Amino acid sequence: MSYPSADRPWKRYPSMTALRMLDAIAKLGNMQAASRALNVTPSAVSHQLRHLEEMLGVKLVHRAGRRTELTSAGNRYLHQIRKALELIESAAHPPDAEPRGHLHINCPSGFGNYWLARKLGEFSALYPNVTLQISSGTGQAGALAKEVDLAIHYGDGAWPGLAVRHLSTPRTFPVCSPKLLERVDRLRSPDDLKKLPLLHHTDTSDWVLWLASATRKTIEVDRGTTFSDMTHVISATIAGNGVAISDSLLAEQALADGKLIRLFETEVLARQSYYLVAEKERLERGIARIAVEWLSREFHEYVSLPQRSIPPGSVAQIG
């Protein structure tokens, strides 16, 4: 086990007692009430808060008659740390039994192949007694919700009668294979895309949206190949068969592996988003709630890869 050296001191973390006291004062509005709620003396409350203020270098509370109120800095700080307090409180009271059972998740095949399949090991490590079933069946959201525990849909979020939670609105941009770039004389700007075959998922709307932001010139998009499945789009792009619009989520691993290269700096928010969708009563199941919380954390912490640059000397110049 390694320990911090003399020139790398321990980080200073605030006292949990002080944080709980700040929260109690905000809820109860009185030092005496806060001390009774936490079963400590008022002087202990005052001491802990004074120590926290000294550590942070800001005034967190002030007296207003008999009341004790948070300052604006105190309110901002409490807002930042309250979620952490809730997580710590939840972890302090774990469920009596290890979660176990069967969980069926339905998702688009592209999402399942390029994101979920890579993340399932993390979920299984946390919940080894939960057996997973992943499907990519298509159909109406309401019908699917009756067959599965959770569904991940890409759409506008309008599914009446179902519980819907937003996961992510990805950023989109053109990608192609290094193989394709080797066959191109020069690729300086989006206008040069007219020389290349375009690949589409379902229709041409993703290209229309991106080109509207990337160039003022008109480029014919009603050409190339259209696929009904995003996995086919990605596979065809990796094979060097054209340029496709992908997003910061589905293209992440292929960009990291060098199988795809991002073209140009322009990126736009996708027309639609990824959502968690389920029947409301199914979310009452403990396993479904666990999966919702896990997916929400994963997307909250998700950071897309930065743009991959083309190595010097490449036949293509990306504007």
C-alpha cells in the first residue's frame, strides 16, 4: 500500500457531521432544532459550522432573529453537495438481500452493439445475481413495454401512458474509414463531400441537418445507400463504402480504435434523443429501479471522446 509523500499531502474533506448540520439548518431554520434533530449540543453545531466556513473560506449561515438562515453562498454549496448526501445516506442503508432475478432490456441494435454490450460487464460485476436478457425487437413503444422490463428508445420522448426518462441527446458529425481517405485526393471542406458516397440511416435527414450547419452550398444528399439498421451503417462505413453521420455515443469505440475518423469540426445536436421507457408499474420492481439508476449514472458521467485528428501526411486535409 502506498501513502502520500511529504510533498503530496492528504486532501482536506469536509466533515460529514458539518454537512448534515448545514442541511438540517436549511430544512429546520433554527440552530436549536437542528441540534435536536442530530442529537448534538447547539455549541457542537456552531463549532462544526465555523470549522466548515473556515475550510471553505465563505460565510455559510447568518442569524435572522431567532432563525438561522443560509447565506447565498451557503445555499449554493448545499445545492452542490445535497446529491452526495443522498447517495451516502442510501449507501448507508443497503437492501437486506443481494438483488437477484431476471431483467429484460430492449434497445435499438446500434445502441446495443456499440454502447450497451460494452457496458454490461460493469453492471454484472455490481449485480452478479441478476440475469440479463437483451433484445433489439422493433415495434410500437406501448407493445414493447408490455413484453420487457425496460426499453431504450431513440425518439422525441412522446410516449403517452408510459414512464419516460431522458438519457442523452448525442452530438452528430460525419465519419469515415481511413481506407476511404486513402482513395481521396483532397478533402478540405464539407463542400468536397460531393465527391464521396454518402451512407444513410433510414433517411437523409441527418445529412440535411448537419450540412445546414456546415456549409452554405447545396450538396445533393439523395444518393448513396440507405440502411434500416445503424449497425449496417457503421459496418459499411468501417469497410470504406462511404461517409456517414454518426454520433458521439455510437462512434465512440470505433473512433478510439482508429477504425473510423471524424471529419471536420462542425457538430450538431441530433434531432432525437435516447430515452428510458417502461410501464409505470414495472418500475416498481426493485431490479428495474436498479437498472434505471445505473443507466442514469452512466449517462450522467458519460463524456464523449474528443475529435480524432488525421495524422500528418494523410491524403485528406480536414478543414
